Amino acid sequence: MITDYHWMVNAIKEMRAEMVVGAKTAQYGIEATLPKAVGGVGDPIMQESIRRSKNIKRVADYEKKLLEVQKLLDKVTGAREVQVLNWMLDGKSQRWIGQHMALSATSIKRIKDNIVKQMMA
């Protein structure tokens, strides 16, 4: 969940912005007199509401996962571990972190493993 944290935060932001329900567009001319589909597959408003309700469930699932990670953040001690964890939560790759901390990929992996152990203890 640590590696997915950043994209889940961004996904929640985007889906919440999309949840604003727009106004229904009025029809004019001959379209206004034709019968309308109600609740069926051909009803675009119903399909859109179904899609958005799935997004609401997905947002709730992502929020639950984010809260689980956030509850465990205080268990991480050590300056290196905290810095690596923060960069991972910001979406930085292990390679990027290694380059900026002047550490090898093996060292970053070891630090990440220590982070996970501390969070699970």
C-alpha cells in the first residue's frame, strides 16, 4: 500500500472532482416530443449515475487503505527510514530515492524492508 499511496491520493482527488453532478440538458425541437428511455441500458443519465456510484465505492476503498498507512506512520523511526518513507509516499521511485540519498538500490530496498517491519510490529 505504501507504493500505491501516491496514485491513490491523486485518484481520490480526481474522482471527488468528478462527483459533482451536472445539470440535465434540455432538449429542443423534435427530440423534445419523442419518448424517453427510462432506467434502461439506453438511458445515458442512468449509466452515468451507475458509473459514478462505482467511483464512490472506489473512493471509499482508497480512503480506507490510505488511513491504514497513515495510522502506521508514527511507528517508523530513524531519519533515513522517515525520509525514504516520505519520498515513497510522494510517489518517488526507489531508484530516484537512491540517487538523491547517494545510496545503492540494495540499501534503499533494505531501508524499505525495515520500514515495513517497523510498521508491522
